[in-house]
Amino acid sequence: MKNLGLTIILFFAVTGVIAQTVFIKSAKITFEKKINQKQQLASNTWISDDARDKMSKYRTSNWDYSFNDSSSIYKIKPKETLNDNNFFFIAGENTNELYTDFSKKARVIRKPISGEDFILKDTIPHLNWKIMHDVRQIAGYECRKAIAVINDSVTVVAFYSEEILLKGGPEGFTGLPGMILGLAIPRYNTTWFAIKVEAKNVPIFNIAPPAKGKRTDTEKDFKKMIDLYTRYDDKKNPRKIDDIKKELYTLIL
């Protein structure tokens, strides 16, 4: 009888813990993207010491990642402004955009090339993640660490939460058992961390692939885009088409 009572107490205790865990099916996540521009440009000799001293350490921007149970859209926040003293000069609006359809394992990228927007269709890239034991809190969620390698030798460090069910993340990184809320690529001196999660758990209807831009569906249209992208290349030493595609379809927006 005593064992039965203990079993009942344990049952309700476990049930209470499960009931308190709310699994997020749809939300809007705001990511802060930070580039350590001083470190990134440290080896560039054409920058004067005076310009380097005046340069702020980080270049920052905020990005919205909206998702439901099967798709997501990732783009810069409207009217986003960068912090002062950025060395990089950006003309016009940042039109990079990434739509992912997880049910079809497909994605659509809008990418500006020489002042024109192009629509690129792609499949979701596969990454071999190694899940670690380390955990940390990000935007109020407990996240576990994972590591992968891209471009043969570039290490990616991610932190994901299983409380957010979609297996997505910023910049097209996917494939972990939950949402990636933190990301770092030391080689690129760049990090992405969630600073706000607006959980809705209701359908988000404005998730749709980018439509404004030149299509690249036909071989002729794709060649036009490649020609524009490589117009300043050394014609005597042309790059391989696979290397060009890798740059165009890169995970980094």
C-alpha cells in the first residue's frame, strides 16, 4: 500500500512537469547577428591605423525568423539600422531572404547580385551534427550544444532547444532535434543569437516564398545570373561552375 501511494505521487509529479512544458509550434524569433569586423579585417594592410581605431568592434543587425509547423521565412527586420562607425558601407536595402519548406525539403533564396534581386531554388542542405553535453540558456530556453563542419573545414557551433519543435535555425542551418537559437562560426567572426521569442502557437499566414526578383528556373535565366555574378572575374582563369554555385547558394546570407 505504501508503494502504491508512492507510485501515485510520482505519477502526478511527472505529469505536472510535463504539463508545464509548452512545446512551441509557431513563433517569431528575433536574432541578433554580430560580425567582429575588427577581427575580420585585422590582416588587411590597406586599412589605415586611424581608420582601424575609429572602427567599432562589431557590426550588428537584427533578423526575424517566423515559422509554423512546416515552413519558415528568415529576413532582416524592417528599417533595420546598423550600429555607428561600421567600416562596411551598405548601399540600399538588404533584400536577402530565405524561405524553407520543411515538408518538401526545399528552400527559396532571394539574393541581390550587382543591384538586382534573383530568386534561387534549392534543397535543404544536410549537415552531420555532433551533439555535445554542454547546455546554456538563450532567450529563456535551455539549449544543447552541437557542432558541424561546412565547406570542408569551417566549424559551426550551434545551440538548439527541443521546446521549439521545428528543426530550423538562422541562415539556413537545420537538422538538429529542435530550433537553433544560438550559432557561431569562429572562422567568419560571426554569431547569431536569439534575443526574443514571440511564441504564438497559432497559424502564421504570412509565411510565403519571396516573389519579387528575377527567376532562374530556366538554363538561359540561370546563365544570365552567372554571367552577371562573374562579370569582373579574370576571364583567363575562370572559376569552376561548382565553386560559383557554392558561393551563390551559401548558407551565409
